[in-house]
Amino acid sequence: MQNESNRAFTSPLRLLFIGNSATYVNDIPGTLKNLAGKAGYLIECERIVKGGAKLSYHADLTTIHGQTVLETIQKGFDVVFIQDNANCISSDQLRLESKQACETLGNAIRASGAEVGIYFRPPYGYKEFGLEPPLQCEAFDRHFGEIASTFDTLNVYVNRAFAEAIQHTDFDLWGPDHAHTSERGAYLAVCVFFSTLFQVSSAVLDANGLPPKDAATLQAIADKVALDGKCPW
């Protein structure tokens, strides 16, 4: 569904991120909190993350970890973001596991009174699953979009912003392993989160150490996706 512009959140905005290294590399939650705070938008963040973890790991309520996830969700947040492993699009079985995990976590999040947020993750910086990065972005859109259609979700389309940046810039969006975001890639993700959450331009954020011209380009891409509804396909 389209993100609504009239969502009312508390201040400070309380966020929980559940995922893996696509969330914690370059500290997307912490960077979002810091940059938003400098611009006058207060955020508190918690995270439950583990390298390489699938959402099915976090959603297994038969384990001690799963029960800890459930207890953390119940602490009370405005939005709980869920982010899956990139392999969720690689087979029918993993797509099904991903959908089931999203349903389990989504039900728990809604029962807690929080908003369900879906982090439409960025692609790898190389061909994987037989797909070049832009096609991975599109595959994430289909997969998570189908899941989002069953919930009242807040969708953060980082995948679309990456597809736009790949097409229109020569920025290196990935770090040395080409699997995790570079500083520019992470900044782009943070800008998409910010504009989606607050429905204001990410141009109010500082450049976080990037050249101002580069930051402005990434902000503009994020705003097109988060505020204008730009979809590259």
C-alpha cells in the first residue's frame, strides 16, 4: 500500500529494527537517529540483529531467541521494522518461509499496538540468484510488496532508491565485499527511512561527512522514492 502522509507518531519516535547486517552495517538505525536529531526530529532506536539471520530465525517463537524478540516487541514502539535476508527471493521455499515469518512478526507487532514497517532491502552489488542488482531490486519489490498487501504497513523502499541511484549516478553504493552498503549506500538508505517516516524532504539532513553535492544527489533520489512515489519499473 502507499505510505500515508497523515500518520501521527509520538515524539520521540520509538523504533525497533529486526534484521541482520543489512541493518547494522554502517549503523543505519543509529545514523538515522543522529541525523534526524540534528534536524530536530527525535528518534529512539533499539535493534535485534544478527549477521546473516533470516526473519524466520527471529520469528521462531519456540526458541529462547524468538521469545526474546516477542518480549522486546511488546515493550511498546511506534514502528517495528522487519528486514529479511537477501536469499528470501532465491527459491519458492525461502519465499514461503519469509512470508510466514513476516506474518508471525507482523501479528505480534500489530498486537503490541505498533506499526509494521517493512525495510525493502538493497540488493547485492553483483549478480546473484541469476539477477543483476537492478533486477534484484525489482524482485524484492514483488516479494515484499505481496507481503505488504496483506498488512497495513509502512514501506521503506530502499530497493527502489538503489535502482534509481544505479541508473542515474556512478556512486559506489557497496563496500569492499559488494554485499553491504558503502557510506553512500547507507546514507541513501537513511534518507529514504527519514523521508518515509516524517514525510518531509531529506534535504534537511546534514551530509554526514559526504561531499555536499553527493549528499544532495542522494537526498533527491530518496525524496523521489519516499515522497513522490517514484518506482523505477
